[in-house]
Amino acid sequence: MAILFTKKAEADFGRLDNGVRFLFRKHMEKLMQMPPRRHLRHGNPFFCENVVEQARLVYQVDGENILIIRCFCTHKEYDRWFRGEN
């Protein structure tokens, strides 16, 4: 299983500080070993993982690959994206 990033996710990941980036990497490794957990609401094909209390990782499983859609450092950023305000 491979981890792939969208262009937006690469930009999000690049803006994270080193400590948070480390936590995201660890969580991605865990995703490769364990199946996805929780879908976003309203029938969206994405999964959402809480990396830490505030940080979120939104991804999609595509066959043998995990496609990282977005990386959010705060719940506020995630909530704005989810409601379509960005």
C-alpha cells in the first residue's frame, strides 16, 4: 500500500511545523497497516482521521493506494473546508 498526495495536500503538509509533520507521518504509517475508520458525513467518499486533538487528515482509499486529500493543523481549518468556505 502506498501513500500519495494531492497537490493541495502537499502544500498543506509543507506548511506544517516539524513536530506536527512528524505526527502526521506516524499516522500515515499507521494507516498503511490498519484499515480506514470513519467516513465524512453526507455520503462523501473520503475518510477523516484525527491525528491529534485538533489536527485532521482527510484521505481516500483507491485500491491499494491511500490518497491524502488535505492535511489540517486545526479543526477550524478543517471545518471551513468541510463547509466549502475555502
